[in-house]
Amino acid sequence: MIEIPFLGEVEEDQFNNWIMSKPIAVNALGGEQFEFILDEYKDDKAKEEFHEAIQNFLSIDDSTLKEAQDHIYRYYKDIFVQLIPGDDWYIEIATPDEIWKHIKFGSTATVSRRPHGDKSVYISLECSCDWEREHGLQIVFKQGLHVNKIGPFDGHLTNSDAYANDELENVVYR
């Protein structure tokens, strides 16, 4: 067993090069429990940056997500215009603050270092959502402090990475 600050004892998955924590309550996510997956942590030369991002993420409250709800709502609206009544995913959400009734957080928070660009540590959540069941919703927190990317789950940590466009570095939703 390995001990990681803020996570306690964790297990190593050598096949995936992951380290996984036991479930931990996350205040910003309504106190729901998440297993933290630390990707390529063991070989990282600046492990304290992982610790800092985790500490930041565990210390934020739901206001951080509320600041991102307009971006999530824009994502919903972009999908909604492609649907017609009777579609399985057709759902009407009148206002941004209603969006949370239609999102289900996953059970893991993946902590990883961006391989290029700023090379910071990010925390990514894969969520399901009523309006886009195939691609879901990805919410990414830069250094665990603020939401820096919203959109369908594509595994990228920034929109500049997702679209190979440096001009999108600080764009939360595209």
C-alpha cells in the first residue's frame, strides 16, 4: 500500500499505471463519494502538484460548479437543437439552474498531468446526462480549483488540446 496526502492508503494498478483511492466525500459534488484515480503518478517528478490539486479539489464548494452551469447549459442547448420531440434524449430544461437535475456524476475523479501546454495537474469527472447519453458530460478542474473545460467526454483536459488550437486555451466550452 502507498499513502498519498489527502487520500490516505491507495492501491496500485500496475496494468494501467494508476493509483486508486478508497471512496472519499467531495463537498463540491454534494458530499458524494468518489474514488480518485491518479494517472501516471508513480513516475511523476512533481508529486506535490498532484497533492495540491487534490487538496484544492477537496476544499472547494459547490459555488465552483455553479460558476460553470451556464457553460453546461450551453452544451445542453447545442445538443437540444439537434433533437426532435419523441427522441429518447429529448428533454426540455428551461434555465441553467435546472441543469443539475439532469446530471449524474460518475464514481471516479481522474487526476492527471497534462502532457503538453502548461503541464499542470487537472481533475476530470465523467458524468452522465439526460440530454447526451452517448457522450455524456466531462467536467475538468484545472489544479482542482476551477472548471476549465465542459463538454462531451473526450478525455482531453482542455479545449485547446481537444481541438489542437492554442487559441482555445482558456475557453471553458466550445
